[in-house]
Amino acid sequence: MTTNAQHYYQNSAAAMKPVREAVPEILKGFGALHQATMKAGALSVMEKELIALGIGLAVRCENCMYSHVQACLKAGATREQVLETAGVAVLMQGGPTYTYLPRLIEALDALATTTPTV
């Protein structure tokens, strides 16, 4: 059985292709905002990605969660740091965020099979 996380990681780029073709200027603008915001500054890239993950969980954006889990790990976050971030999101947002934790574990597990651990 394929999990939602595995499906996202396998199909996200292809799913966004029609969007890139339909509204390229919007994606260009968002991409520039993302690059400017997420580069290292007073906060490291990893810290920014952990914050983004926490917000994605709190607002219950599954695709945001998948994207930022992957970015957190790429930036050097450990599984434990990701899970602590999830705990803070649950503290701040409560039960609805809590219900997304199984998906978070799926994402970590899906990436663990494709990404070397740090």
C-alpha cells in the first residue's frame, strides 16, 4: 500500500507542471519570495524550515507538511527535531494538528527509505 507521503514525493513535481504552465508569473513570484525568505540569515535554513513545518502542521496543510519535512531533513534536521517541532505545533493548535502526526511519521519514514540519514 502506498502512503499519502509516498504518493506526494513520487508525484508532486508532475502534479505542479500544469500549474507552472498556466500561471508561470505567479510561480516565479512565489519562488522568488521563497528563496529570499528561506535563505540563511539571523536564522539558519534548518530553523526556518522547522518553523515552516510547524506552521504547515498547525494550519493542516498536508502538502506543506510533506514539503517542509523533506526540506528540514535536507537542511540537517534530525527526526527528533522534526518530531519536537510537531509537538510545539500540537501545543499551539491542539487536536486538529495532533491528528496529522501519523502523516508526519509517514513522511519521515518515506524519506528515510530514499534519503541518507544525517
